[in-house]
Amino acid sequence: MQNLKKYINEHKDRFINELIELLKFPSISADSTYKEAVIKTAKAVADRLDEAGCKKVELCKTEGYPIIYAEKIIDPKLPTVLVYGHYDVQPPDPINLWTSPPFEPVIKKTDLHPQGAIFARGACDDKGQMYMHVKALEYMISENELPCNVKFMIEGEEEVGSVNLSKYVKAHQKKLENDVILISDTGMIANDVPSITTGLRGLSYVEVEVTGPNRDLHSGLYGGAVANPINVLTKMIASLHNENNHITIPGFYDHVEELSKGEREQMGKAPFSLNDYKDALAIEAVYGEKGYTTNERNSIRPTLDVNGIWGGYTGEGAKTVIASKAYAKISMRLVPHQNWETITTLFKNHFENIAPKGVTVKVIPHHGGQAYVTPIDSIGYQAASKAYEAAFGKTPIPQRSGGSIPIVALFEDVLKSKTILMGFGLDSDAIHSPNEHFGIWNYLKGIETIPLFYKYFSELSK
């Protein structure tokens, strides 16, 4: 692939501009207000795959948002890579914390991105990383350097649980047959420290509702005499962790995988500065489960976090009321061997049992998925490692991620193939947060590295 860097350099402005146009679509799958924008985004991605050289491109209808299927089969006897990604994005709230509008992409230079980074919702998660694969395919086809078959499956509901993708995968196993699944929806340690994600945490996401009196009450006339749902909810949530930040739900840790001392020592060799970590987040101290390091807490240990909490009066000025209802959204990140449906049931039973008299509690499960670990002795991992070595000049470090891609475990269960997670974002890219961004260097480096994966995977598969 002698012309790879030259091709990227000649076309980089177009590559950047095409991504910027894609980022202008507010493809927020969680909010039905943006339904039309999500569908337009799907059509745009399908068009780009067609332009890149796919011989077959389908916009597949589901009960929710469309799934894009595309393929370029050059020889059925050759290996097949299945690329997965998603075109939907998280809601941009809180809008007031963005330094530029979330769907009006701008390029800004930062300390970590001296060549500039594209600031927009979805820049890193996952439009930018998904689009690297489209441009990598364009290069391989235009230069006649595609060494194997490729299939694409890009969905629009990853941020809301991939319910319809699960149905699609189960219904189209023959169509989706592959030798390896390739995903870029994770990150790496640093631009000068490449890494490959070898594990993902699972997820259980729920919403809780606490109801007290049948209407909002005057806090002077009724305060102290009836249960305040907001007070009760906060006490219930606080009880979910003990003084060591250990989760108190009975049975929660029954199937948690405990890594050996040797495995933890290997994890500890990854470059990490606690001071830099704290400085980047503007915090004085880290916080978490006793007995574990920061990198262990956010990767190999399960967690429980409140993602949102509300109730009562939150407008300007004062309104002295005891709210009738209080609400919270809670996510639990899970580790291998924790079944997300079992954990959801354990949470529901426990939360309902700890409710005091005077209130009623409702737990509404939303979505979830299983944890996933990929072996580092597979051909796919070896090919990825060689690709990073060629592009970065360094051997990548295997690293477990704290994030979740719920569909990955299903891929292995249904399609019987391993997933390779080649991420090019950084922890500082503010995914799911205001001012999300993706470095231009990272974007172009991904386009450079991905074709090398195809090359080495094809060679190692012979």
C-alpha cells in the first residue's frame, strides 16, 4: 500500500469536509423530534458508501431507524470483514455548556490536537470513527488494493440500545457471514501510545419513579408530615453504595470476574498519570471503590451511577412545594459473567424493597447488553496489532475499556465471529458531553491504519 499516505494527503481536505457535512445532521435517536434528521443521516451514509465503491447498498427498514447494509465482494473464497458502526448520536444537552453549537461543526486547535479537532456532537462517537472506514474503503477500491471482501452494517439506534439491530442480525445470519467484525467506536491511550480495546463492560439502564402524595403540596402546610418523594429518592440512591463505594444490592457481585494479581499488574503497566488525569478533569481527588486503582475502577469493576435526577420546581425563583413525584435515570456498567437482565431484576427488586411507607416506587428497565472480552491470540487481533505497528511505529497496548457496545456480545453469540475494536479517539474527546470533538490527526490516522488491517488480516488468513 505504497500510495496510502499520498492518497490521504491529496484528499484530506475533502475527507474533512465530508465528515463536517455528516456532522451537521442532528441524528438524535433518543428524541423523536429528530426523526426526520435521523432518517436523512441514514440516507447520506448510504450514499457515501455507494460513492466509495460498494456494489450493493441497502437502506433496510426496521421498526425503528434504518440499518444500512453494503458490501463489496471481490471473491467468495477470500476472507470477509464485517464493519459495524452507528450514525445516531447522544442528545447534546446541556446546550449552554457548548462553546459552539453542537450541530454546527467547527475546527479548533487544542493542546492535544495542534492540527485541530472537529467540535460537534458525534464527531468521535461515532460518525467520525465510522466514516474512517468509508474513506479507507474508498482508497482500497480506487487504488485496486482491496485484498478481501467487505460488508458494512451501520445502524441508527446504538445510543438507545440497538433493539432493532438485534432482530436484524438474528434474521440475516447468512447475509452477514464474516471472518471478523471490525469496529471503531472506542479510543486509545494517547496519540503516541496506540492501544487496542480488548474488553467492554456490559450495561443495564433503568429509570425510577417515586410517588408520594396525589398532588404537589405546600411545603409549609405539609412539610414534615408527609413523605417528600425527592428526599426519599435521594436517600434510596445514597444507600446503593456503602462507605467503601461498594454497591449494596444483594447478589450484585455474585458473578463478577476477579482478575488475578498478575493480570492486574499487567494492566498497571499501561502509561497513566494520576495528576494529569485529575488536572484534565479539574478535580482535587479521584473517587471510587476501595481497593482498586483508577484504571481498574473504570474498566474491570462494575459501577452504578445516576445519570439524571429531577422533580419538583426547577424554574427561576422560588416555589415552596413538596413534589408529588421524583425521578432518576440510573446506569450500571457490568463486567464479564454479569448478565444484564439478571442485574436489572436484582436492582428492581432491591429498589422496591427499600422504599419506605408513604411512597410507591416504579422501576422502568430501558436497555442493556453483556460485557465482552476479545482474545489477543486471534488472527484479527494480530492483524490489528501489525496495522498499528506499521502506522504508528509502535506495538499497541491491549486495554480494557469502561464503555459499552451492547451489540458486540450478540455478534459473537449469533454470527460466531470475533470482534476487533480499533478505536482512534482519546478519553479527552468529551464523548456524550458538551464540546465533543475528534482530532483531525486521529481521523486521518484511522483512515491510514484501517487498510493495513485488511492487508495483514488477509495475509494471516491464508
